[in-house]
Amino acid sequence: MRPIIILTIVGLLSASLLAVVDDLTREPIAEAKKQMERKAIAQIFPFTIGELKTVETEKTTFFEASDEAGELKGIAVKTHTNLGYSGLIEILLGVAPESHKILDYKVTYHIETPGLGDKIDKDKYKSQYRGRTLEDTNWNVRKDGGEIDELTAATISSRAVNDAVVRGLEFIKEQYPKQTEE
């Protein structure tokens, strides 16, 4: 009976300690994540952000970026796909508010193969997305008859990024109808 009592006490102490550590670290971790998001958003917009407004919906989170004069210059959306070679890929996609043209994107999470699929966040690959819209692009990779160059030996990762980008563009189209047609 004694070993059972000792194991129960050790288990209770361990659970209590884990609960305390979780409680102490939850807020700093959330704050660090917000700072990382803000840094990523600053990297996808080609202007200095004066104000950043967060808009949360049932489907996702949007970030409205205004310049120093208060004019809305960019919209970023959190988007993701589960179609990556190694599963989940999360990105922040930035677009121009009037035209919904892609300004840039930043991968915020992935576990794609180093040296292959991880190139989805390199400028050489990302640059082909800039200036595109949901309507003016065949969002398949070239191998599948589309307009997006896939990464050599990482076609699955390339398809996954397309899926995340299209999902983000659809979220933006739904939340922010275009003001003017080009």
C-alpha cells in the first residue's frame, strides 16, 4: 500500500507543478507569439505600419495595416493548409485592400523537409506570388497545368502553399469586398 501512496503523492505534486508552470508561462508565450506575428506582418508590407488593427472572425484573423497617416494600406490574413509534405503549413498573407493583389506572404509555421520544402519561405520562390489575385491566376503548379513554378523535388510543398494562399484570398474576398475593379 505504501508504494501506491508515494506514487499518488508524486503524481499530485508533479501535476501541481506543471499547472503552476503553465500558468506562469501562458501569458509570456502569448505575448511572444504576438510580437512574432507583428514582425512577420511588418515583413510582408512594403510600407511602414503606423497602426495595426486585429479583426477576428469565426474562420480566421485579419490584420488591417494603416500607414502613418492612418490610411489603410494592407490587409493580412492568417491562413493555413494541412496539405504540406509534413502536414500543417501556416502563413500570413498580405494584400492591397483595393485590388486584393498579393503584396507578399510569410510562412509562420512548417515542418517541411530542410533544403527542399522549406524553400517555400525564400524570396526567390515567394516573388512569383506578388501582384497576383484570386481571379487572374491558375493556382495549380506548372506540373499540373497552372502558372506557379513548383520547387524542385518539393511539388507537394508548392501545392500546399498554393492551397494556403487561395484559402487566404478567399477569406479576404469574403471579409473585404473589392472597392474598385481593375
